[in-house]
Amino acid sequence: MSVDEASRASTQVVPDVDASDTAETVDTPATVDTAETVDTAETVDSGATDRRARRLRVLRWVAVSVWAGVVVYRTVTDGFAFNRELLLLYIATGLLAASIGQGRRMLYVVRDWLPFALVLLAYDLSRGAATLIGRPTLWHWQVDADRWLFFGVMPTVWLQERLKLPTPPWWEVVLSSVYMSFFILPYVVAGVLWLRNRDEWKRFVAMFVGLNFAALVVYALVPAAPPWAAARCTPDDVDGGPSGPSCMFRSARGVDDGGLLGALQTSQDGANDWIERIVGRGWGKLNLHSASALIDQGQAAVNLVAAIPSLHAGMTAAVAAFLWTRVNRKWRPLLVAYPLVMAFTLVYTAEHFVVDILLGWAFAAAAVAILHRFDRRRRAGQDA
């Protein structure tokens, strides 16, 4: 073999290798290993997160189921939650159960629902505030105002003369239900809004708290007796404007001239011929005597001279106005009927004078107007 042939053979045996190819060959296994390691770690973390989310979801449903079971059991054994404090407890614990696994939402339940508890506490303390301030209780002004509005006729007396029967008719069940809705509906609306739209919930709470505290201030400064109390007391009994005279705690039967309201001139056959506080009679029609007793117990425990303004009328109107643009149009006739039926209920059952209701509606209109004005300013600030 010649020298040239040997050289060519040697050149063919040793291939030409580029440095970059060598680097790629060396680096590729390491790169693949690293990517696989990262993917594996992410898969493990994702799997752990999914398992934790599933466990929390199961725990949430178990908690909600237990909560629902307790509420149903207590309702069956003890009756409906007509007590506002108990209802608020039901709603708050239900929201806590539904918030499991939702981050810090459980803490928000306590923070967000505290204003409702403060309103209830303030309402219970309002009578003590009125006594502390020492303002005399209004007994005659509402009576005179209603007689002036209706040309000498007392609406409560007129309605009970013509409509009150010896035993409650079916429509008094409706009246009792409408009356009790005041203690339930605002909190239910707030609970639904809290779950669906917290911005709307904040607006509702602002209206609710503002309206209630405005009324509570008036209760402290201007205590006023309701019709059922005026029917039990004579002018001599309330001379000087006492807040809790003994006449309030007796029956109106046999009171001279029907007390401050005036006597019933006629009555239905068999019906009592004196003014009665009958808002709970409808529950007796359904044999819900425990509910009626709970109403009586609750009425005895609250401020008995907090008639001006009527929060029953005011809050009913405010809720209807708030929901007006937020529900389907087909519900609007019900939103109109609701405050009107509430007003009729309050007058017929001797819970409020008509003037109390008109003032309650005025407070509601002011609260809604202030809320709308605040919303317009807030939106204008955001657009600026």
C-alpha cells in the first residue's frame, strides 16, 4: 500500500465531528432529565392541590348537610324561627358552613354580619335609652293625627268593628305571615345577596343599618304608644306621658269609653266588643300556638313605646324598593302589594297608627334616596 492510500484510509476511519454537535449530544440527556423532574413536581403539586380541594368540598357539603339537618330538626320540634336572634344565628352558621374551603371567607361572615347583631342589640336597648333621656311618651298625638286624617274616624276601631270575627278567618293567617315576614325577609335577602353579589349586599346593609339606626334615635327621643296600648289606657292613666303605665298590661275589656281610641260601636256576632291586639291570631288557625306564644313573648320583651316611625312599614317598603330593579318584572306587583298588605295588617291588628306607617314610609324613602345618591357619586368618581 502506498503512503497516499494509507493516508486516505486513515482519514476515512476518523470522522469529522463538530464541537456544537458534541455539546448537543452531551447536553440533551441532562435537559430531558431536568424537564421531566419539573413536570413530575408540578404534577405532584397539582395532584395534592386537587385532593385537598376535593376534601374541603366534601367537608363543606357535610357541614351544610349537618346544618340543614339541625335547622329542620329544631323547626319540627320547636317550631319556626320567628325569633330574629335565632334566625340570624341560623343564617350566620349556614354561611360559615357554605364558606368552608373558600379562603378567608369564613372570617368575612363574622365581620360582615356583625352590623345586624348590633342593630338587634340597639333595638333592645332603645327603651332604656328613652327612659335615660327622660322624654315623655306620646299618647294623644297619634290618636288626634289619625282622626284628623280620616275625618274623625279611628281606622283601627273602624276595621275591627267590621272585620273582626269570633275566631280568626283564613285571611288572618296571611296577615300573621306578612307581619312575621318583617323578622325574616330582610335577613334572608341579605344572605342571598352575600352569596351572590357582595357589592349589592353592601348597599343593602347600608340601607338596612341606616334606616334602623335612624328609627332607633327617634324611639329614644320621641317614645310613642301604639293603638293597642291606647285602647287600654284612659287620659287619666297616661297623664304626664308615662312610658310603661300599668294600664298597658291589662285587657281593654271594660275600659271606660274604649280608652284613648274610643269604644267599638258595633261588632260581629260573637266577637269581643273591645280593641284587641290580634296579630298572632292567624297562627292559631293553623294550630301554630307555639308560634303565637313566641310572638307574644317577643312583643313583651321589646320596646313597647317604639311606634314612631313604624319599622314594620318602613323596612317593608325599603326592601320592596331595593328589589324593584333587581328582580324580574313579573314580581313587581308583589313588591307593590307587600307594603300595602303590611300597612293594613298593622292598622287592623292595632299594632300601629296610620300616621306611624306614613312616617315609616317617609324614613324608607329617605334611606333609599340617600343610597341612590351615594351610588351616583361613587360611579361618577370611578368614571372621572
